[in-house]
Amino acid sequence: MPNKSNRQKLATALLASLPMLAIVGATVSLSGCGFQLRGYDAPMLFDVAKTAIIIEDNRTSFPLKLPLTKRLQALGVDVIDNMTLADVASNNQKVGAETIAAITVNNVRFKRYELVGVLTEIRLVMSADVSYQSVEDGKPVTLTNPIQVERSYQYNEASVSTDDQQGDQIRDWLYDSLARRITDQYVAIALPKIAPNSVKPATQNGKGSASTAVIVPSS
């Protein structure tokens, strides 16, 4: 009888541990393989590895630089700072120089809309004019696109605290959201136009440096 009871306890413990073992096994298998766009045979590659971020140096625009830089670097982009459009154009005209793409952000602005009631409903809108300069089939390509992000929240003006702390948090969220939108558009523009299941292996450029791989989890 004691042996039978021990066997039952052991079986119960093993059954209870099966879900955890399955999770661990799945984690190990996922960590051993790469992610890529669904329908493609290999990770996508940027045609241009280096990108200059050009943002106006003022209190409204400058806070966008950090989240935008982090998001681009997370994709493997080599972000270059302290360059102007003239610097980028001059570099790209030099024979044998490594091509540099550019993202220019101008006219970053906020608009605030209020709907007054028991609680004030506030809609905060952030807009910017964004230009992307890249290379397609060896030729420079420029695309300008206005981007707008927004978020609403409620503010009780009758509260003890007169500071709109939530509004400050919303501004930080809008900067990050705008950076995400700019990065998404840049990926769509800068990635080579290749049909699914026809991606070629990564090649070396003329200066011997490999192209930058962009690995995106499949949804």
C-alpha cells in the first residue's frame, strides 16, 4: 500500500510538471532560431546600413531624437548624429564612399483640444513633417510624409494639484509613438523590394562590410 501511494504521488507530480516542461522546451527551441518576415526565406536586409537622423534643435523637436535613435538601433541601423542634409549629399557624391541614408524631421508641433464638462476631456495631437532619403536601384529617392499621432485623457481642474502630470506623461507617449511610426515607414521604404520566397543571401558591399540585417518577429 505505501508503494502504491508513492507511485500515485510520483505520477501526479510528473503530470503537474508537464506544462512547465513544454514551456521550457518551446523557449529553448525559439531561442535557437531566428525571426523573419512571414513568407520570406531569410531575414530582410537594408540597402543602406547607415542612416543620419536630422532633427531641429529646439525644445519641441529634440526630445524625439532619443526614442527614434533607440528604435532604429533595435533594427540594426547604424545611426549617425550631427550631420546635415548637405553633409549627407556631399558624402554620397564622393567616389567610393559608403552611402548614407537620412531621416529629416521638421515642424514638430502640438495641438491641444479641450471639451469642458464635469471633467475636462483633452485631446493632444502631435504632428511632424518627415522626409526619408534612401537609395533604390542605385538612385537617390526622397519621400516626404506628414505624420500625426494623438491621445485623449481626462483632467480634473478642480483637483488639489494644479499640475497636469498626466499631460506630461501623454507627451512622452506621443514622442515614442511618433518615433515608432517614423521607424515603421522607414523600414517600408528602405527595405529592398523583393518578392516573398525569393530573398537572396546577404552579400558584401564594395568596401567589405556586410549589409545590415533586419529581423522581425512573425505575427
